[in-house]
Amino acid sequence: MNYWEIGPCVTVGKEHRNLYLDLEYHTCICALEVLPRAVIVIAHFCSLAISLKRTTFLTKLSLRIKLSLKILFRLRWSYLNVAGPHEMFLAVSFAVLQAFASGNQVTLGNPHDNKINAGATNFTKLFSSDLFAETGGKASWNGLTTFAASTPLRCFGADADEPYDVAVLGAPFDTATSYRPGARFGPNGIRQGGRRLGVGRINVPMKVKVSDYLNVVDCGDVPMVFVDNKVALRQLELSNAALLSKTGAKSYAGKSLAKDGKFHPRVLTLGGDHTITLPLLRGVAGVYGPVSVIHFDSHIDTWKPRSMVDDSPWLPGEEIPVTHGSYFYYAYQEGLLAPNNSNIHVGIRGALSSWDDYENDYEVGFVISHAWDIEEVGWKGIVKQIRDTVGDNPVYITLDIDVIDPGMAPATGTPEIGGFSTREIKKILQGLAGLKIVGADIVEVAPGYDTQDEITQIAAANIGWEILGLMAKAPLVV
Ligand SMILES: [Mn+2]
């Protein structure tokens, strides 16, 4: 007889009796066998737990429950020598949970009626996405969660030498947001929202399958400290620069857009509050020079730090921290934005403190397409304005999820009514095919404010998938 301990059985006084799993017959027995009736009840709960690990459990489940309940009702609690039904129930529940939790450690298949041999199983084949759901293989809702089922890679560790064309990078940062925080959970929220997407699936309106053109990997999240934004943003800047400095998996005929003439990977960053765009722009500007930014947002984000325009708690000479509303001002100061107002905001509708904000915005280097333009000129008109603005420049796309109407994307830091629908943003993005997208980010997704159905996270993930389609459609050649 081969026993395997799976947890406490029942408490008698202060003493715990242990519960054992009989590996041969798949029944549970109580050590010491102090309470025959309790043993019967526990045995049935246990066999229920074990049944759940087996493929035939559905056929057995109802019988097991029926039997267990029957015995429970017939039982007089006084026989059990335990404090009462509560304690009994807790003891049994815990034992069942233990049996579940430990299930992976032993083969629970019954040796009498099947021939499972884990050692000989081809798990690569068994979990292959080719088999898909109908055979019980890898499906959209199981397996490791990466963005759009891209390949997981330890980009900064053991897999640092593996080549790729696009790195998805999480930037879990929300300590420079002005209203609702929570975007630190954005990266994994967006990944979860993208579980039904795949880089190996066809984007029908774009007529592209990303994996035919690009090797996309998910590098996980950059560790970003929460006590010092300057340090956190430096952590992201260094990580982003490390990814960008690599040589891409694919090379193309023609001259690379990069200053060094090589083909580098592109980074799709999942934020994070919008402040992260500053270190990310430093990265792409380092490789390609100043870039034209297409900024989808309900706010302009070019504001001068307030301490520069009136009194502030900062001491004279103290560095004014960048926020999710001023990062473009710093980007302009640092020369990261393409000159001659070849940068554009799309979807703007937030209130202003002063009309001077628009003057400052123009000085920073942007032109503005407002959210209500969709009513006036339609998605085609907006696409035309974007393309006229950025021309043939290298383009960086940064998309604040609050560009979408809060009815379709409520989980964000600073929602504004009157935004684009998800259908409209898809049409606008699809209209940008051919632009040379050197990098992109999707920011301000704060899953804590999302609905149970993950509506914002699904929207953000789909937008990321469209952007990957744009990257696939235009190699970075001059
Ligand atoms: Mn923003």
C-alpha cells in the first residue's frame, strides 16, 4: 500500500489527524481512523476532488455530490467529536483544496483503467496552438499570457542573444498621473485583454498576418521603482535603449532608416501612465534622430511644468519632475520631436487652462486634430491630416487609451466624454498603412476601473495588434 499525505483531516480537540491519499485505490483515509463516519464523509469529498482531476469527472461528479450530501445529512454531528459542522466543513474543504493543489505532484490516473505515462508524453505537441481548442491543446484562454500570443523571451537575461523584430515591453508606472492612478497594472491588463489575439492570425482589413513579416516577442515588464520617478524612468530608458540597440531578426533590401544603417528591433510598450513616452522617445531619437509623433489622446500633454509659470512648492533651482501632462514639453526641449510642426495630436477634446496652452502647444511642435473632426471630415479626413503632417518622416505612435470614448474604454486615469469609438480608431489606424512606424506605446490603461468584461483592456490590446499590423506593412527603409 502506498500512501501520500495530502493534508489535515480533522481536528479532534487540539490534535490534527492527517489525511492520506491511497495512491493505488485513489481513496482518502484518515490516519488513526478515529472516527469511522467522519472517514466516510471525508473519503467521499476526497474522491470527488480526485474525480475532478480525471477526464471522466463529469459523469461521476453528480453521483459523488449526491452521495456525499446524503451521508452528510444522515450524520449526527455529535458522532464526529468535532466542534461542529463549521469546523468539520473547514477541515474537509481544506483537505480537498490540498488535494487539488498537490495534484500535479502525483499521477492521479487510475492504473487499473488507463495507460497514462507522463514521461512519454509529447507536451510540445499536446500544447501546440495548431491543435487549438477542439482537441484540448493550447487555446486563447490558457497557456502563458503574452501580448497577442507572441513568444515569451527573457530579453534582458538568458535569451539576450535571441534575435527579434518587435519587442513588447511592459512599463508598469503610474506615479506621475494627475487623477486616477492604476496604470501600473496596465501592461498585464492589456496582455489579458489580448488573449484572443494572435500575431499569427490574419488582420482582415489590413490584409496582413504579422508573423509572416515580423518575429514578435514579449519581454515582460521593466522593473520600475515607485518611490522615485526619475529613477523609474531611467530604468525604462535603459531597458528600451538596450532592446533598440540590437540587430533585428530580419533585414531588408534598401537602406535602413537608422542613423547607423542597421536594422534594429522596434519596441511596442504597454504602459503605464503617459510620462513613460519621454524615455521611450529618447530611445527612438537616439537610433533614428528626431521623429514625427502621432499622438492619440484627449489631452495635449505639452503643458509647461506649472512651477515655471507660477509659484510652486519647489525650491529655486530644484528640478521640476516630469508628469503625464508635460512630457512632450521636455521632449521638445531635448530635440526629440521632428521640426516644422510635423507632429500631430489626434482626438483632442480636453479643457484648457488658457488659450495660451494652444500657443505653447504649437511652439512645442504639434498641430491638432480634434475629436469632433470625426463628425466634420470623417476618418478619411483625419487620416489625410495625419499623413500630410508627418510626411515621410520616421513616425512614433503614442496612444492614450482616453482617446477612446469612456463608454468603450472607461478604465483610464483622466476620462473625457465624446471620444472615438473603437471602430473609428481602427479605421484611422488602418489608414496609416505605409508610414514608417519606428516605435509605439499604448498608455493610461488602469484595469482597476475596468468592467468585469475587460472592455478597456480588450480595446487597448486590439489597438496594439493594429499597430503591429502597421509595423508589418512597412519595413524601416529609406
Ligand atoms: Mn496622455
